[in-house]
Amino acid sequence: MDYKFGTLFYNDTYRGDSMLLKSTLTEIAEHLGHTLENPISISLLCLEIAMPLEAFELIYVDILKISNGNDNIKLKDLSFIRKIMESHFPEAKHYGTLTINGFMKALIRCKAPELSYILDDLGESPFKSG
């Protein structure tokens, strides 16, 4: 069978092969410098940590609500971020500091650049723990 460029994803044989697509995206992103410590895509990071879209969206909304209030300083606290994540995605309790930091870096870079002060203020250590 002869395939033309761009038809691979419309072929029934490959429809639903999300692992192939995820692998392809990961290879491209890693070539561009994507790591858990320095992610370039929040969507890819969510795929890598098996976070459903619905959980991501709820976490994102909570973080935006907090950022617009008087408690926005709490967004610099790793344990506070972890609690938000766990409230919508219980599996986050198993994630280490690197994963939580990476999630926030990617979220800020990809979806909420208005929160870049969190990264700017803290330099290479984007979150304090405790």
C-alpha cells in the first residue's frame, strides 16, 4: 500500500495508536531540549506523567484563581502546589520535587506567562519546599 505524506493518521490501521504518537512527540521534544527538569510542553509532560486533561484543566484553573488573589505568594511554595495537584489528581502524591517543579515551569511557560514572576523571582530554584 502506498502512503502519501500526512495520510498516516487517517489510516484505520494506525487510528488510536496513541503510543506511537506520544513516542513521536517525545522524540521531537527531547531533540528540542525537553526534560522533566526543563519541560518545553505542558501537554507532553501531562502525557508523560499520565495526567488526564480534565485534571490538568482543574489544576490550571485553581492556580489562576489563586494568582489573581491576595494569596498568590503561596504559588511559590512547593507543598501548596502539590496539594492543589493532589486535590484533582491523587497520583501526584507519588511525584517528586522535580516533577512538581517541572509541571509548574511548563504550565507557566506554555499557558500562564503572566505568572513568570514566580520563576523570575526565584531564579534556578523555582520553588521553596515546606
